[in-house]
Amino acid sequence: MDLSIIIVNWNVAELLARCLESIRQSPIAIVAPDGTCTGDGLLTQVIVVDSASHDGSVEMLHDRFGWVHLVPCEQNIGFVRGNNLGLKSATGRAIMLLNPDTEVLEDALPRLMAVLESDPKVGVVGPHTLNPDGTYQQTRHHFPTLLIGIAESPWISNIAPRRWLDWFFMRQMSNDATFPVDWVKGSALLARRAVWEQVGDLDERYIMYSEEMDWCKRAKDAGWEVLYVGDAKIIHHEGQSSKQVKTRSHVHFQHSKLRYFRKFHGRWQAEVFRLAMVLNYANQVGMEGTKWLLGSQRPLRLERVKAYAVVIRSLLWAGESIALENKGK
């Protein structure tokens, strides 16, 4: 098998169908669970891990996409655990993590494979990702410093020095070029099987967010290169699964960044980041509370105050638990 594509699905049946249709239309040969093969090109296995969806996703897969290798779960196990479960079924010499809210364009898959195999030092590649309206979506990055980690956080990014974020997002580079980066987003990430075998699974202590940054960090530390591939394009309808639980998304986003800093930069940087985020969300609680007092969209303001208060409480409790986890590694 040349390529194994792993998709973790949770209640986005319609988007998943569009994703699978785009894969079916790609210039590849899809290998079904019974061994039958359709199409020409890269021998490709498509694995869908369904995380206890209740929107008819599994039934749709049985009815319309019999060539998919389905891994059903009895409960929602999350993006990271879902991908690790899918990896256990992967047989390809290359593996691809692909979000269900993506669409593969034209020959993106063989282009990514060609770049991956163009140099034995290249271990991970990521495509040129587009928003549904055709504009560029940010998926390439440098590894964050503490200042960048704070600066790219919600609301702070609006007032942070632009040059800091330009550096982090590598905005000086052409979107259509191919070049080395530190990490690419896990919405579409293709890697050699040898990388996975060397650095191991995604770290399941990340529920969602930052797990691909962590994984690319471990790959680069092991000597592999990561490339952004400008002429391999996909569309990403960003965040459709995570938008279903907004408060939880805020919590996971900040906890994941906190975990990354604790793991790779030490306790003091993690504590500075945690304090900055507590103050950041406390400021938002104050602003939303003021708007509520002034009578501006009170149901919305109250909802936001409650959500941000949950994030603050979770951050206040997060530091010690993450420190203990890392100490026990």
C-alpha cells in the first residue's frame, strides 16, 4: 500500500461525504476492505474513524462509500485518540491525517507524495490550504516562542505587533512555493510511515489543538524535515466539528498550548503563559459584563461571560495537573 488516509469524523456527515467524493475523484487507486481496487495511481487505503456520531454518518458510509475502511467507536474519543486508532489500521508506506471538513483538489495527493519522496530527509509535508471562498488559509508555522504563544491568542492577536505574527505564520513566503517549515496543521498532514514508527503516536494528552505541532516538533528533533507544498491544494471548511462545542474548544485550545510549553520549554514559561491567558480571559469577562450592564445583546453577553469563566477556572486548575503529568513521564 502506498498511502493510508485517516479521517476522524464526529457528526459532520455531509462534509465527510464531500471529502470522500473529492478523494474518489483524485488520480489514485482506492483499495477497498475486500481488496478490490478502483482507479489508477497510488494504492490508497481510506480509513474513517467514526467517534460515535449520531447524525447518520455510519449509515451513510455503508450506503455510499463501501470502499472505506470504517472503524466505529462506541463513544466520542476525540481527534487525537481517533487518529491514533486509525494509525493502527494503516498499512501504507505513507500516512495522511485528513480532517472530514476538507476537500482534496485535483492531483494534490500524488503531488504531496512526490515531494515527500523527493528527498529521504523529508518526513512530513502539508498542502496549500484554501478557505471555501478560495482565499489562503494559514497552515504553516514556525514553532512558537513564549511571546508568540501569547500574541497569537484570542483578542491579543488584534493588538500584537504584526511582525511577530508575520514571522510565526511565515507570511513573507509565497503561498505557491514549496519550502521548509517547522510545522503544518493537522487538517491535512502527510508523513512517512518511518516517522511515525520513530517518534510514535500523537500525544493523547492533547484532546485537540497543538497535537500536530507537538508531533512535528518530535519529528524535527529526530532529524526529519517538514515541508509546505504550495502546488498541492485542498479546501478546508475550518472547525466544523469543534464549533459544535464552543466553550470546550476554548478550553482545549488554551490547555493544549499550555501543555506544549510545559513539555518543550519548561515550567516557568508554561506558568507565564497560563497567567497571561487567565488575565486575557478575565479582561474579556470584564468587557462582556460591562456590555451586559449597558443592555447590549444581554443573552449573548451572558453566554460569553459564562464560557470565559469556565476557561479561567480550567486554567487555574490546569497548571499543577499538567506539571504532574510531565513529571511522571
